[in-house]
Amino acid sequence: MSLRLPLYAPLLLLSLPAFAATQKVDLDYRVRFLPESNQAEVSITLEKGERVRSLDFNLGEDERFSDFEADGQWSQEAAGRGKWQPGEGKSVLSYRVLIDSERKPGRYDARMTDDWALLRGDDLIPAAKLDQQDKTELVARLQFDLPKGWKSVETGWPRIGKNRFRIDNPQRRFDRPTGWMLAGKLGTRRTRLGDTEIAISAPIGEGMRRMDIMTFLTFVWPQMQQVFPRDPDKLLIVGAGDPMWRGGLSAANSYYMHADRPLVSENGTSSLVHELVHVFGRIYGRERSDWIAEGLAEYYAIELMRRAGGISEDRYQKIREQLIRWSKPVNSLRTDNASGAVTARAVLLLQELDREIRQKTKDKGNLSLDDVTRGLMRLDKVSTQDFIDITENVIGGPSNTLDTRLLR
């Protein structure tokens, strides 16, 4: 028996609402380094400029950006902002940006020489508020044009061609190439740990111990995976010697370490693991709660080496004694920027809290601070009250350790 549709069926189909498909729009970044002027020439190209009403950039107040040219309209305000309203069809915004940046006098967190450039993509393409038409999806790519003699470039983004990378951040509507980048005459070691592609890169001759770092990562990686159920697709570690800043700085997919920084310092902690925790955890404090992010990073910089067998019990107790001496003057953990002493006191608090959680949850499967940490990872930013609430949820009641003047 054949099925026959009523005569008015075509009219019903025509009357159904039409749902427009999402339009993908190419967004191409192009960067050309100019060592002779300590600048980079940057262009941002939209294939269909009419799909984007405006990009409102935060240019800051240090006048690092200059020489703007744009298809459509470009306007700058005194408050360190610049607004681009692209034209119809293919639209380009171009400008120049100074590379060298001193974090402290004589210590750089971005630098370019005749042979290489080390910086964050955040400094090349500033943050912007995006206003675009509905059902528009930007497909972003980054291309580098290197000076003569420069061999390669590394970023924390997937490589899709020679000196070309795909930029895709699901957490942002405006995909910009953030994170650490290094270009020039480089030495690079590569491996894969779990599901993560690892690249350890530094300018040739800067004294970066690439194989030491790779071996150390291999040693601690399984412990990291057990705590943080979030393996990045790619991780880039970059470094250089003086006059670069003598510390470590993390981003979402990469981090920087000074070439002379030890993998494990004399006080028993590891800057390498500390920054790795920031990359994996992505835990950020709010409401004077920086102690959470910095305290957890330092706590696990000790704890994960201990679990991996790299710290004996005697050494662990000596580390605690050093933390106690260092943090003795601290009366409160509440601050927007945790100092070394505040971080040390936060570690002691977290160690005490871990013992309390384990003791109180013996009948629930031996929970620990790891469970609190995984709960914090679900939040964009965390406050001290968030930390207390998640801890009490894990324990099933109030925490004696967190009932302290340090958190008030």
C-alpha cells in the first residue's frame, strides 16, 4: 500500500521557519618580525568584513602599538582603546608593535635580538570586544614571515603548515593567538606524554637544558594526570638566559622558564611543576583569593614530586620546616597578589587540609585535596568562600582547618 501525502503538504513545508546556517569567516593573522626596529608588523584579515560590526581593542597606555591602517573605519580613544569597523568584503587591519618589554629594570619578559624573538601572542594581538552578526563563526589562523636566517617558529597552537598555526579557543568568541611564542635560530626537543604533544624550545646558545626538562616531565607527568583530568593537546616550554626575567611565567598552552632556573630548587620545590600546575589547573582567584592558585601550584610542586618518589619523608619534613620559618610573619592569606611568604603559609594550610579530608572521608573512599582541586577547576574564578564550600561538600561537613583567621 502506497502512502500519499495530502495536497496541502508542500504548503506546510514552505511555511516552516527557515534556520540560517552558521557562516564561517576566515580570520587570518600575519606577523613579520623586524629586528632592526625591535618591532613586529601585524595584519588581521577578515575574509567577510561585513559579518563583523566591530572589534574594540584594549591597546593599553604604553604606546607600544603604532602605524594603524584599516579597511573600513579605525578610531582611537584617549583611554587606550582602538575600534575597528571592517568594510565590506575582504578587510585588513595592520599596525606595528614594539617587542621588548621589561618586567623589571634590566629583566625582560619579551625580547627580540638579531637572531630570535621570545614573547607572548597576547602582546602581538591585544584583547578585544567582538561585535559580530548572529550565526557567525570566525576560523582563525596565524602565519609568520621570518627574517632571513631565522629557521623556525614555535607556539602552543597546532601546526597546520610551514610557520602556520590554527587558533581555536572554545572559551572565547574572538580567537586570538595567546600564549608563549619563540622564533629564530632555535633548538627544540619534542615528545608526546599521554595525549599531549610536548615541545621544549630555546634560542641556540642560551643554555636551556632541554633534555633535563623532558626527562623531568616524563618522571612527574603520570602524577600530574591523576590529579588534573585535563590534558592540553599541546604544551610549549620556552626559555632563554640573561637578560630575560629570572623566573617562570605560565599561559594556557605554554610557559616560560629562565634557562638558569633549576628544575628543583634548594628549598625542595620545583618552578617547572609549579608552572605546569597553572597550565593544567587554570585556577584563578577572585576577591583577594590569589592564595588559592599560588598555594595549590606550590603545594603540588612539592606533593607531586613526593608521590613520584623524588622526595623522601625526611626531605619532606625539612621542606615543611622551611615553609614554617618563611611564613611565620603571615597573619592573613587574603590578598590580590600572593607573596612568597603568603604562598608558603598557604601550602602549610593545604597540607593540613589534605590530612583532615583523608581522615574524615575514610569511609567514603579516601578522598583528598585532589577532589577539592578538581572541583575548583570547574569554575572560571574562585573565591575563598568557593574554596570553603567545595571543601565542605567533599568532607560532608565543616572543616576545622579552614576555620582560621588566615582566611578572614
